[in-house]
Amino acid sequence: MHFDFHFTAVQVLWTLTFASLLVLLVVLYGRDRARRFPWFTTSVCLVALRLLINRLLHDKLPPITMGKIVITLANVAAVVSLIVLIEMARRAFGRASARAWMGWSLGLLAGASLVMWKFGPWPDWKTVAFDTTIARLQFMQFAAVKVGLLGDLLAVGLTVLVVAVGRRYGAGWRSHVQRILIGISTASLSQMTAQAIWQTIARHTTPHSQAEYQRVMGIQDKMLNANSAVYVLVAIWWIVSLWIDEPGAAQSGTSATVSIPAATATASETGEA
């Protein structure tokens, strides 16, 4: 018996990614993690929304309209990714001094900005125009790429910092903050690696035939698929990590239950009744 499902790699990866994001949202809300990490939950919803829009509206809207939707969501997602990092930093280093906060923040921002400036092409600002819709969309796309790259660099730097000194402030290996950041930085490293490889190939490759052009585009498709596969693994990592309670939370919950006097518990129950 022969089974022919006619599923492409892109379709399989899209289905796995969307399904893993839905399960992750169930874990975030079902295990009450969304209340603790509201911006991280928002970022997951944005990723799922962008996937759904690209799937349902592709080739069904005029190119300009589709471009407006996709690029606007990309800009929103890039800004939200920066807010997620602030949320993670506050959770990880809430007990740090103001001087430490200032020093680490400036150091990470300076290092990430320097790498972002050196990474990738920049436009000639004298020729940048906003007089047409296409020109505005091109600039918005450029801004989304650069802000996203800045977020990726900051994510990697913040993860290294949390892994190095997070235990001192209560953000140890088994904490949700550290495990979320490990997932974010893994996805960021995958994204930056794919971009760097593709830029190198595009810079040093000049197709001279249709076959060579298709071969180069095939390489890009393979890198995009590999990047999507990494994100699926990251989503699974988040699902498992956020399903499990943090050791400190479990211990504090147990001690609180034991330390409540019987009379207090009875009064509280009576009041609620």
C-alpha cells in the first residue's frame, strides 16, 4: 500500500510551528504563566497571528495591501520583542542595584548597537524618500529588520548575563526567566546565522542562468526551513519548561500551606462562604 500525502516541507513546518504555539499558549494560560509574563505571551500571540495571516491571506489580497499588513505586524513584533527583554531583565534582576542596572543596560545596548551598525547594509540617507507608498513600506521593512536584529543581539547578551550571574538574584538554571531567555536567544542565534549566511551567498554569487538562480534560491529555502525547525524545537522547550513549576515557587507554596494556622484558615473559608 502506498501513501502519498502531498505535503511539502514548508507545509509540515508551518503546521508544527502553529500547533506548538497553540499548545504553548494553552500552557501559558492554563498554568497561570501569562499573568507573570504578559509581554512574552503577547509576543507568542503575535507570532501565531503572523503565521495565520501569511497562510490565509497569501495571494488573496493585492500586493500593496498584503505588504502593509505584513510589514506593520513585523514592526509591532520587533518593538514587542524589545519589551519582552525588558520584562525578562526586570524578572531576573529585580533585586539588583540601580548602578548595576545602569551599567549592564548601557553595556548591552552599546555592544548590540555596534554589532547592528556593522551587520548588514545601510541605505544612503540622502536618497531615502517617503513620497510613495512603496517607499514608505520599504523603510518600514528596513526598520523592522534592524529593530529585530537589535532585539536578537540584546537577547543573546542578556541570556549570557543571566546565565553568568542570574543565580545570585534568584534567576537560576531552573527558573522560568532563564529558560525563556535561552529559548529566545537560541531562536535569535538561528535567525542571525541564517541572515549572515544568506548575505554572504548573495554578495558573492552572481547567477548566470535560470538553473543557477534556482539553485541559489533553493539554498535560501533550505535555510528558512532549518530556521523554522529550530523555532519548533524552541517552542517545545518553552512548553516543557513553563509546564514545570519553579523549585522556589513549589517550596514557598508548600511552606505557606503548612504555616497557616487552623483558626486563620477556618476564618478565611468562613468569610469567603
